Amino acid sequence: MTERVASTTSRGEPTGEGKFRWRRKHLLGLEDLSAEEITCILDTAESLKDISTRSVKKAPALRGKVVVNLFFEDSTRTRMSFSLAAQRLSADVLDFAAKSSSLSKGETLRDTARNIEAMGVDFIVIRHPAAGAPHYLTRCVGCSIINAGDGRHEHPTQGLLDIFTIRQALGRFEGLRVAIVGDIVHSRVARSNLWALKKLGAEVILIGPPTLVPKGFEQMGARVVHDFDSVLGEVDVINMLRVQLERITSSVFPSVEEYSRLFGLTSERLARAKRDVLVMHPGPINRGVELASDVADGTHSMILQQVSNGLAVRMAVLYLLNQAQTEDA
């Protein structure tokens, strides 16, 4: 795939010259995006990432706009990243705490969102345990909705920052083999990565025990493998997923120790991989379970780059959705 580097103004904002014309008002998932739309977000993120390294870490693109973080599940990186991304673009940011809101008194999600929008909000960033909650909100309010994770469905900005990190390090997707290892069945991150990587030309290998990686994922275009060691030497990227113990309601493997022995990435296992393999993890890390500490902090690790790139990607999403809002006005 041909990669395009977006041009910028003197203030670090994308000029839009030579770029795909973005038209979507919401970002709900990557399954419905085209390869060109995904590349547009990556190119825009590339042009915005330097804002965070300047002496004045601000651009005026969203001046006068209001972004609300509507989170119904715990989050550190995603919530902070969206807040900082909005602030970098000069938007006002409000954080919504579901546990101390009127939802605890019986207010519906629809009424909560409509009341928030009535305060002059332009963007709602929502994380919700129910798959489809962001899609539902698009039928309730007129502002832009950004999915920050909905149940087991998708986590589109995490998927975008992962593939942005891969492109930054390797410069391509065509011909790459990307392994996603761990608790696939509960992972919205795995689904977003799978949809995007397949559209951009990479092969995706899902790895884990049969209880966490059923063969049904092959219908989504992935290769399913239950023996991690059998594919170690052929993959270019290893994306380790957290074992989501809070979502697991039954015994899906004998013990954490057994899981770590078979599917954890240790320095011994890493030594059998390609010399230039990338190691990734969406966080938070269960050190000693899916990743050994020396691997998480080692030279192959892209974990901190993923966090940094998440800021640029979320700035790009806000910038493009605001562009679509402006054109619709």
C-alpha cells in the first residue's frame, strides 16, 4: 500500500492537501472503515504528533469545542489520552463519572447523553460494557460519538494506535504477519486490530488456548493457532493481550501459571523469534503473566511508543470528526 505523509501548516495542523476527504461524523469501529479511511487517520496522526514535542503544546483546531469523556468502565490510558488530545487541540474537556452520576438514581443512558448534549457538547467519547452502546447514542444525540471501547465489540482508537505504531516502525503492512496472543474472545482490541490489519494487507494470527481463541475467528479472516511456539519464528509483530480475569466467568485454563508457561512471552521465547520482531501490548500489563518484565522493558518493546502514538491518533480522530461537523454545518 502506498503511504502518504500529510502536509501541515506552520502551526502543525493538517492542510488537507492531497489527502482523502473525510466525511464521517462518528468513529464507532474499524470494521466499517475502508483502507483509505484508516490510512487517512494514520496520515493525519503523523502530521499532528509533533504538536506534543513543541514548546507550546497547543493547536487551535478545536478552540471553542467541548469534549465529554463518558466512561462507564475503569480506564487510565484511554481516558487521559482523549483528555490530553482534546486539550492539545484547544478544546474544553469534561470528565463524567458514572458511579457518582444520576445514572445511579435510575436515569437512562439516552437521557444522560441528551442532557450532556444540551450543555453545548460537540463530542462524546464513550466507554461502555454493552456492545453497541456508542451506535445507540448516534440515534439519541446530534453530536459526534467516539467509541472508546464497547463490550467485546471494538476499541477503534486502540486498534488505530497499534497499526500506527507498526507503520512507524516497519513502514508497511503488505506481507507482514502480526500475532495477537492471549484472551481473544473477550478482547475488543483484538477485533479492531484484526479488521484494520486485514484491510491494510497484513496477515493476522490469533494465538491462545482453544477456550480463549475459538476456531470461529477464522471466519473473520484470521489464522487461529493454539501453539505459540510453532509460529514464533515467522511473525513480524507480537501483540500480547492482557488476560481479562474480570470478564472471565468460568475456568478457561487450569491456572495462571499454566497459561503463562504456554502463552507468556519470556526472554527465552523471544530469543526464538525474528531478530527485529516488535513486541506490543495495549496495557495494563500483568507482568509475569502475559509478559515478562525484561521483555516489557526490553529493546523489542514498543509499549511506550504505543502510549505516545495514542495521543496523536486521538488528536487525528477529533480533528477529522470536527472537520466533518464543520462541512455539515
